[in-house]
Amino acid sequence: MTVIDIPSRPDPARMGRDRGARLRTAMTDQGVDVLVLLGNTAVTYATGVSWPLGDSGLAHVDRPVAVVLADDPWPHLFMPFREGTDADAALPADHLHPPVYLEYDEGVRNFAAVLADLVPDRARVAADELTGAMRRAQKSLFPGGPPGDAAMVLAVAKLIKTPDELACIRAALRITERAMAGIEGSLAPGMRQIDLSAGFVRQAYEHGAQANVLDPIWQVMPASRAAGVWTTHGDLALPLLTTERELVKGDVLWTDVSITYAGYCSDFGRTWVVGQDPDPRQRAQFRRWWEIHSAVKDVLRAGVTAADLTRAAIRANGGSKPWLPHFYLAHGMGVDPAEMPFVGTDLGEEFDEQLVLEAGMVLVLEPVVWEDGTGGYRSEEVLVIEEEGWTALTDYPYTPYGD
């Protein structure tokens, strides 16, 4: 039996080498010679450089850009600033370039000139996104023809996490859990949702977070589906925006937060009850959630399909899907808070049947159970798949429902 040995601290240099090798292998396998990457998390994955941003998903005008060549062990990085980053340590000096402003025609013309010097003639290029100015100048920017889609290259490369990547994810989870323990300990009627957000973000940064990935969710669940927010799919709405609403005794909160450490995300979800213990019906609902959760983990190991997991969850839930229709039973996580593999999505059963899970993949397992009058139950557990099972990366109790 192979058990992944996760180091106590990640080795950034080794992680960069291993990650680069996976990315170049995926490029070669898919017939791609050059990647042009604009998405922040894609650039982080390709270069190993992370930096704080107001929006962790997108940055316009001052965005960093990476160019990856299949035959070059070092990516090229174009970025507007280096202060507060580790760019100088991560990449050779001749692979660090001034910023390019790809929202503007002049910026694209300048980038095209640089790209012409880096990219061989007739090279097969793929990009993760194109700005309007890039599309207007597509013939001069990509003389070999329109670029392919880099999403599949990135998805394949990111599927299997290296031990150092797992160490980063685990560190991000521990930061999140320490911050959430402080919030749960102070939870009381009269607090506002925005107070919880402010407290969490402050504590997360104090414990070492580098960025807040999403607006923290402290969703007060309705007493019934009919009393909830209207949705196109007719089921529960999640997530809803945090407001100044004051919490009252008995409110059932579905929590969901995410931060990054060294460019890698955490994902934390629990169900809390404000100011009182869960009632017997709520405790029974938690036990059903635990049975579903356990049934999925019982079959989880390398070599099973995503469909094996959905079938186990449905059986344990009496024949119905224990997850929200607009979400999934489980999803992957890494430099993005939700990435492949996805389990139980609207891609359908055929997709789940064909998705074979492998050792080193990370899954965030998040079944949901609902019964009118209880507020429902939802929690998230982060697991890394092993050859003969799994290892839990999450380390947080289920209070107030159980330990």
C-alpha cells in the first residue's frame, strides 16, 4: 500500500520543479508548444509566484501574465510589481519581464513583439483567456492561427497534487481552522453576519493567510424550502450574500470560507446553531449526514470512479441525491478553491463514470441533507486520495452536533 508522505513544511523550489514538470508533460501530451496564461491562479501554478490581490480570481490592467514553453524548464513572467512577491527567488532574471497591458491595443502590440522572440515559428499555442484587444490583434499576436484552450492542459496538470502542494493545502486549512475556532467560540445572538466576516478575515491574516478567496458565508437557513429565496431550480439557494442581519437564538448557519497560503486554497464548511444546542431532529439529521459522508469514504480510493461515489451517497440517502442541484457531491481544490475532479455535477452520469480517481487527487466532500423545520446540515471535509483509501486534511470538530 502506498501512503503519500506529506512534509511538515513545503519546499518551494522542489514544488516548482515538480509542478513545472507536470505542466510540460500535459502540454506535450496534448500537442501544445506554448501556453499564454492570464488568469491569476493559472499564473501562480505555472510560475510559483503568488501575490495579494483585491480579487483572487481576476485582475484587470495590472494583471500578471505567464508564457510557458514546453522545452524550457522556466516560465516567463510579466508582472507589474515585485514588491511583496517571491518572483526574484522563484525565477531566473532573464525570465522576469516588465508588465504588459493586454487590455490596450498598444500593450498587445508590445507583447506581440516580445512573444515573437520567445515563440518558435509554427508553434502550437494555447491560452486560458483573451482580452478584447488580444482578439482584435489575433493575427499578429498568434500568426500560426487562433490559440487553443489552455484549460484542459491546466486541468490535467493540476489533477495530481505533489506532496509539497498537499503541505500547502494542509497549512491553509490549519490557518482557516484556527480562525474559525475563534469565530465559533464568540458566536452569540445579536452578532451581525458582517461582524463574523470581519473577525474571520482579521484572525485568518493574523494566523498567516495571504489572501481571502471569497466573501465569507454565514448563511441563515430558512425553516422550509418554501420560506427560502426563490431559485430557478426550485431547491435551496446557496450561497447568499453576507449582510448586516443580526443573528437570533436558534438560527442555523451554513458556513463557508476560503483563504490562500503560498497560493493554495483552503475550504471550510460547517453547520452551526446560534445560542443553543441542536434539537433532537437536528441531531438525527446530522447522524444521517454522517452516514452519507461515511458511505462515500468507505468506497473512496484510487481506481474508483466518481460514479462509485455518487452511487454510495445516493444509497445512503435512501435513493435521492444528497447534494444541491447547482453544486456537486465533491470537488477538487488547489490553487483554485474548486477545480477538477468534480463529482456529481450537471455534466451527468456518463462524465462521472469516465472519471477515474487517482492517488494524490484532493477531494472536498460536501453532502447536504435537508428536512423542513431543521435548517438542514452541510459540512465540508478535505481528503487526499490514497492507493487504498484516503487521508483527511481537515481537522475540525462537528460541534455543536458532535465531536
